[in-house]
Amino acid sequence: MKTGLSALVCVLLLMTPAWPENLPEAPSAHFVQHGPPLPHPELPPARVADRTYWSWMTVATISTVADAVSTHRCLAQGRSETNFLYGSHPSTGQLYGESAAILGGYAVLSYFIKKQNRGKEPSWAWQLVPAIFTGMHGVGAASNSGCL
């Protein structure tokens, strides 16, 4: 009993600085700024090469590779190429090299169109370039599917 009573007295003595009259003033309801205003950090601009861009470039790369591989198989069977950029019987290096250069060209073109149209309407217009070339390569790969 004496131990509990002495513990209670110790707690009450230690709590005396915490009575309400010893507390600091509560903050006021209005904001007072001391000194010059602080600059707000500006948000960095949105990335040009974002997830949508890389998704389009992945699909475009897949369709380009499918078209080049199927064209190569058709050429190996003695057929000829109808695209005037490659000639009627392009070599393997020429076929893959020119396909990679064309893919790189419209990837760069899409990037710069997207960069120029940020914040403008229509902001989706850059997607027309990879969509058209992906469709063209998809049609090319489908027309070559008889060679598989």
C-alpha cells in the first residue's frame, strides 16, 4: 500500500509542469508569414518517352521484325520483294538493315512530334506515325504468311 501511495505521489509531482497554465499558447487561426515568400518548386515537365511511347515502339518493332523475317523466308523460297525501297531481291543484311533504319526513323519522328505537341490538342496525333507503319508492316507480314 505504501509503495502504491508513494508511486502516486511521484506521478503527481512529475505532472505538475503539465498543468494547463504552464502550456504554450495555441497557434492562431490565421497564417502569419515571417520573411520573404518561399519559392514553390516547379514540377518537372512530363516525360516525352513515357509508357505509351515505349508501348507503341515495342509493337512497331515486333511488326517490323515479323515483316522482315517473313519477307526473308519468302525470298529464300525464290519469291521477289515488291517494296521498291529494297529492290526485287535484297540481301539479308540489306533487308534487316533498311528495316531497322526505317523503324529508327519513324521512332525519332514520333518522338519529335510528341515533343512538339505536348499540352496542345490533339495530343494523340503523334500516335498516327507508329500506327500507320505498324499497320503497314502487319499487312506485309500477313501477306507473306503463305511462305511459312
